[in-house]
Amino acid sequence: MPLESCMILLDNSEFMRNGDYVPTRLEAQQDAANLLVGAKTQSHPESTVGVSAGTELLVSPTEDVGKLLNAVHDLQISRTGGGFGPSSSSSASSNNNKKKKDMADIIAAIQVASLALKHRKNKNGSQRIVLFVGSPLEGLDNKLLAKAGRQLKKNNVSIDVVAMGELEGNEEKLKELVDAANGRAAAAAEGEGAERSCHLVTIPAGVLPSDVLASSPVVHGGTGGSAFAASTAASAATGGEFGGSGSGGGGGVVGGGDGGVTVEGAAEATDDARKRRFQLPGWRKNNLLLVRLRRRPKLAFIGESQKIGLRSAPKRY
């Protein structure tokens, strides 16, 4: 995988206490986050990962795996009514701006993660946010999510959304976010098999999120499936590193087919290289072979009595 800076955005609302995922939504989310931390940091030596919970930044993008795992392990349920979706602190007497702010905590969390990626140390590589959602997004307008997705697209930030629970009400809203982050062209070509940089993964109840993510584009950068498994299957199909069939210059190292390098071909190439190495560089002029020598000029003979005229000694190299 290429160089990438990733922010893992976790949900720590009260809804994460539910036990529809073993053992709870929160602990299943932590297990999946640990998988992402290991996969992202091992994909490239300079890749960095950060962790945030709601609108709170826990760890800025870093290469320290221990610091990331500690932050994920110490994640607790928020006591202030935070998290995604509507806040319990909103009341009927609040004005419209206050209600909109309470119901748009997920958008604020995305903006915090995007800001953390903007101020990362290594400015090279791509940017990505992995968002876990386990809270209902009731009352959140689809237009706000689409606007947030277009802003991510403008800032060259990709987003992967992992939906855990509340799928009936959240799936359509989260799809709006992912489609807007992919852009209109990718959304229009969805049925044509076009590659998408942003993905939505829904986790059914009772299934471990880590098992689903292990073979999803979220972990493997849009390729889907295990890269190691794919390379193993390709190796088995072609006969492995030795004895594989090649095409157009490929193939196995030893005993390859069309386009491969055979033992006889390698031996002939070695003999030709040796012959070229011991040939004297020269040219013919007026039927006289002039030879260039690196040492002092001497008389050279070809055959028995054919003498060769020599130029003066060339400059030493």
C-alpha cells in the first residue's frame, strides 16, 4: 500500500453499550480499531495513524503503535451525552441553531479528524478517515452529510464508514456521505465497476466487525481481500517463483515458459558476455584494422604473419 495518514474516528456514545455485538458494541469496535492500527502502520514504514473519539482528539497521527493501542484500550463511554447523532441535552426551548449543532456532532467529529490530518508532520501521501458509527442519526439532514463529503473531496481526504447497529436509519444517510466524498463521476459509474476511494461497510448484528474488515477495502486500500492471499493464489496459479510460465518477459526464474528465462538461455547469455569482454575494440579503415589499447602501443598479430598498424597510445583512464 502507498504512504497514507489515517485518522480512526470512534463512537463512544451511550448507544455503544448495546450487546447486539459480542460482547458489546464498544469492545467490538475496539477490536476492529486494533486491527486497523496494525494494518495501517505495517502497510508502509512511514504511514501514520491517529485516534479520536467523537470530537475529542486522543492521539495525533503518529507511528507509535503502543501509544495508539493504549488510546483505543482506554476508550470509555462518554458521560456528557457526546457521540454521534442527537444529543440528549437538547431541549424544546433551544433555538434552531442549537438544535442543528446538537444533531451534527458527526460532522464536527469529521472536521476535527480532517484538521488533525491537515497538521500532520509528514505532508506526503494520501489522507483517510475511518469512521465508526453505532449511534442513530435521527434528525440529521442528508444535505449536511453530503456537504461534509464534498468538503472532504475538495481537501483530498478519503473516508471509509463502518456502520455498526442502527442500520435501518443510518445506512441511507451514510451512503450520502460516502457518495459525496467519492464525487459525482464515481457515484455515476458505480454500476460499471469503477474504483472508489471511499467505502461504506455495514456490519450485521452478531458478526465481529474485525472479521468483516479483515477482507474489506477498508484494510486493504480498495483492493478487497487479503493481499497475501492474492499473491499466494497467483503464485500457485503460475507455478510459484520457480518453474512458472511467463508472458511478455515475465514468467518464472528457472524453467519458465514463453517469455521466461531458461537455464540454456542464461548460459548462452553468459558465454556471449564473456566473448564480448575479451574482444578488442577496433574498426577497419582502408582494409587496415586499427586497434585501441589502454596500455602502451605494441605490435599485435592475427594469425601467423598478418601485422596490424597501431595508433599512438590513447590517454590513460
